[in-house]
Amino acid sequence: MRKNFGAKPITYPQPVFIIASYDETGKPDAMNAAWGGICGDKEISMCLSAGHKTVRNILKRKAFTAVSYTHLT
């Protein structure tokens, strides 16, 4: 049986998010984050460890860039 649920803000297959930040000297840093997803139609949610350099930069500078990538075959 086929059921149409309409357009929803879901990410399937699960993407990998590339999270980028800058340190205090302006040097860029990036990491990939597999634990994340869309949370509503205008927000994303990510589970990040405070031990990552990128996360420390985000906490210091209060800014980051996130890019989502999904490889479909």
C-alpha cells in the first residue's frame, strides 16, 4: 500500500554535516558531524562533543557555518 505523507522537512538518507569555524587568529577549521538532522523547517540540530577544536571555536566566536551533504546513487 502506498501512502503520500506530503512534503516534510526530513533528511533521508541521513546526511553528513560539515561544520566550519574560525579560531581567534582567523584560521579556518572544519569537521564532519554525522549526528545531526533537520529540526523543523528552519533549524538543524547537531550533537557535538566539546572536545573538538571546531566546537571550542564555535563557543568562543559564537559563529559557524554548516553544509549538508548526502550522496545518492
